[in-house]
Amino acid sequence: MHQAPRPLAIVWPNLLKNKVFIAGLIFKIILIILFVPDIQREWFVPFIIETIESPSISPWLNFLDSGGSVSAFPYGSIMLLAHFPSTFLGWLVDTLTGFNYFSGLGFRLSLLGADLLLLSLLLQQFEKYWNSLLVHYWLSPIIIFITYWHGQTDLIPVLLFFFSVILLRNNKPIASGFSLAAAIAAKHSMIIALPFVLVYLWLKRNIIQDVSQFIIYLLLALLLFEGLLLFDAGFQQMVLGSKEVDKVFWLFITMGDQIKVYVLPLVYTLLLYFTWRLRRMNYELLLSSLGVAFGIVILLTPASVGWFLWIAPILALHYSQKNGGAVTLGILFNIIFVIYHFIYSSGSQLILSNDIAELIDRAQIIENLHIQSILNTILFSVFSIIILQIYRNGIRGNDYYHLGKRSLVIGVSGKVESGKSAFTDAITSLFGRNKTLELHGKSYFNWREDSPMWKTITRYNPHSSQNFSMISDLRRLLNNESVSIKGFNHKKGVFSKEKKFNGNQVILVSGFHTLYYKQLLEMQDVGFFIMSKEDIKEGNQEKIDSDKYIKTQISQADVVYKISKIDNHSGNYASLDIVILNGIYYQELLRILIGVCGLQVSVDETDGDGTIKLAIQGEIQFEDTRFASNLVVPHLNEFIDQENGFLGGTLGVMQLVTLMEIDEILKQRKR
């Protein structure tokens, strides 16, 4: 069951009661107290101490002028600000006591703080994986090794990046732009994620204003964080001129004597294009795409140890889903990673002792290039398989991936005054008008409504409309071609000028014969038939044509709605009967309608063929519809207009059933 993300103030009390969390916290505190990573002792901490003791508007240039190493702090202003407070407090203690220990302790405590905050965000956003995330993230050997033994600081930009994506998910593009700018200003490598975030924002909202706001405030924040530093010689040398940048061009294909094709930029561009072609993207699909992107960067470069932290939260989510032996591969990868880098990468010193360093020196007998290459090959082989799993399960197995392969086509049929228009308006409202295209049957009438031809033929007769033109237009739209369709003024009953239309995420096909033609049925994902409980006045020929051409479509519908009006003036509906052809989800629907929405529901389960008949009475508010949707189809949330899409009353119930039917269709697409 899906639950809305809880506030962090509620997450923390539950976390402090968890034994796994407490055990991991104690273990990490012990590591922080007893072990001092070499790169922090030699590079990071001296840089910050020099900044404290010799304040300057250019800490990087000041450090170089004092004789510091150019490799000491290849990070931006936000990374410096993140570590400065706790390191400063430690420096004060060192100054007062004469020790040379607490500055480094303060630095390491800032990493623990980032670790705790990132865990909190993951648990808040993915509460259903609570226990698994505590194991696969909080107790992750990779995170513990890289952060607390090797000493890298990449958790800071990773935290800021995840916070940016969460803000974007909550439709806060301005705050998200600031947060992502902070992540990039902490470590420039985070710019790798920016194109994917822009694709996510565009495909999710398709609103130019949101995209422009995000980009503008991202650039303004970057200008604020690093604008002046770009002209600083020390910053240029230590940060912009870092040798890490050259790794992008490490792998290449020689074309002739001098021309090269750089493999990583090429593969990255192809992946970005593939992501754009998804046409739809939600939060989980974005994270999976980024997991693949980060994985490719690591695989195609001589990656630094800290780079694996970029993908560590995504790996934890992947393991938590427990698909296709992911946990087993994860355990194997963790073991090989720790063994390899314990031998071949820098580590820590136990305070007041060099025993660990001596132990590693003795292990140099393994430092044979052939053995190292074999271990590295095994490590990257397992990692490659995990990246393929993320692609298979996180991208190809995602509902949005299957929605993006083609438009979702919804067919709606029924007689005059049956409620078709109200239902199609409700569906359009649900998905958003900017994401929905309706092919209306009246646009394909042969004649305007005041034509004398209607005295010789009823609108229920297929010959009264150009139905094969509708079939042709729908086929062209699904083939990504544009079509020109006449408009129809429903009040005046006349045609308007043709307009050109392109396909959209949802295509609604409504009319009298939507479920009549085999060609239309084959192109539809789901079909609905709308009936009215009230008798509608019809002539003899209309009754004949209705029985022959309209009622026969009931058997072709996936769901049949039979509604009754209680107020013809307001158009509100009182009771609703539903026939669901494939009632596999009816028990969950029943639980929601009764337990959450408080409706009266009677059930008539047809034996054998799986057809379910429901009779529903009662009223619900649009808030109930939205809440129920979040419970039963949470993975479709970003496909829906959460703010204005939901309705109350009977139409709200119809929206809920429609979403559950679409969800079932998506499951069939994945098979």
C-alpha cells in the first residue's frame, strides 16, 4: 500500500527506535573516532584549516601560495561551506587543548550528518522499503568503506542532488534549481545529472514555464555560488583544472592517424536521446535512468573510488526491490569492491598507531598488475550486470516506459445523453488537457445537425459518419503523424475549420461507434461503454439502430458504467452500476470504496468468466478520489493532474475505476 511521504520530524522518532539503525550508527561513530582517512589527513582537512587560520576571499589561491598541494581540495564553494562549521569547531578544540585531532573529527562528523540526512530522505520517499533501505543503504559496505575508511566526501553533492529531485517531484522547480546548483557547486561532476533532470521536468509537466524557471534559478544560483570564483587563478587550477576532467576522454576510438572518437561522450549522448524518447517519465524512472548514466560513466572511465557513491543510493533502492537476484549480486559486488580497494586504494590510520598501514604494506605482495587486472575485471563484470538489471527492471519494467512506447488510447461509446461527454471530460481533467487529445465522433458526421438528411438516417447508423476516416486518423496519430480534423460546435451543431493535431500521451476516442469497428478496437488499450438508467425518448428507427449498432458494443467494452441522474439541472449523478469484464482487481477496489470512501457497494460475482458487477451508492469528495488513487495506483501519480484532475461524486468513482483498469492494461503490456 502506498502512503504519502511523512515529514522528517515523524521519520526520525521511528528511526531512533530501530535496532538496525542504532547498530549502524554506533559502528560509524566508532569508525569516525578511531580511524583517520589518509586523504582527509593529508589534503582535505589541511585545506580547511588553512582557510580558517588565514582567511581569504580566495581560499584556493591562498592555499597554493602557502605551499599546499594542487590536489588537496578539488571541490567548489558549497563543499567548503558544508565542512566548514564542524571542522571549525574541531579546530577550536585543537587550539585550546593543543591536540591535532578534533579538526579531522569535525570534518568526519559532517559526513555522518550528510549520511543521516540522505538516509532520512530515502526512507521518507520510499517508506515501503524501510527495512530494506536500512540494510542496503545504512549498512552498505560500499558507503561505509568509501566514506569512513577511504574518506571521500561525495555524499555531500549526492545529498543535495537527491533533495533537488525530491523538490522537483513536489512541483517546486525554483527551489529544486537552487539545490541542484548547490550540488554542482559542491562537485562539478554532478552536472552529469542535469540533462536527465531537464528531460524529466519536460516530460513530466510539459510546461515551458516550469522548465524556464528551473533553468533560470539554477543559473542564477550557480552564478551566486561560483561566479566570481571562475576568475580566481587558484580555483581554476585546483577545481576547474582537476585531472578528474581528463578521465572523460580516457577511452577513445582512433579514426585514421589523428582523429579520435571519445566513447564516453558518445554513449552518454545516446543514453540521453533514449531517455528523451521515453516520452513519459516519473520519479522512479528518472532515478533508474540516472543509475544507468552514472554506471556508464564509472564503467567507461578510470573511476575514482568516490564516484561509486553517486550511484550508491540507487543501488540500495535496486536491491530493496529484490528483483532477479539483485541482492545476491549486490553482496558479491560489495565483497569484491571492498577487497579490491582495501588493497589498491588509500585507507585510514588508527589513531596513535600505524598498524593498519603496515598490514596494507604487507598486502602489497598481491600488487601484481596481472592479479589486479583480474580482480578489476571481476569487479566491473559484476557491476555491469547490476547496471543491466537496473535498466531491465527500473526502466523497461517501469509503467512509464510502457506508457511512453505509444499513446494510451481510451475508447468511449454509448447512446445520446448517456453521460459520455461528462465521462470524457472527467478523463481529460484527470490526465490534463495538455496531455489529452480527443477524437470526437461528431467531428466525423457526414452532415451538420440541421441537415434534412438526418430525417432519413439515424446517428446510430454507422453510415451517418465517416468512421473509416476516424480509424485512419487514429492510426496516423499512433504512427507519430499529424492529422487535420474538423471541429464541431456542439451548441450550434455545425462544423468549424480544420485544425492540425499531433498525438498526445492520452488519446480519447469517443462516439457512437467507438467499440463497433474491429480496426478501432485493435488500436484501443481500454474501452468503456456508458449507459443511462433513465429511458431516453427514441423513434422506432432509432430503437432498431440502437439495438443493432449500439447495444452490441457492450460485449466489446472492458468496463460498462450505468449511471442515473438525480438532478437534471445540475447534472449530478446518484447511483452507479459497474460491470468489469476482468475483475481481477475488484477486491482491492471494494476495500477502497467501502473502507476509504465510505460508499455502499453490493457485489454480484459472475461465475467462470471473471466478470464482476458492482452497484454503488453514496457521495464522495474529490479529496477522497485523490487519496484513494494514491493508495491503489501510486505509480501513476505523476501521470495524473494531482492538483485539479480529480472529481467528486459518481464521476470521481468512475475516475478511480478507470485508473485501476488502465493499471491492469499496463501490467499486460509488460508481459
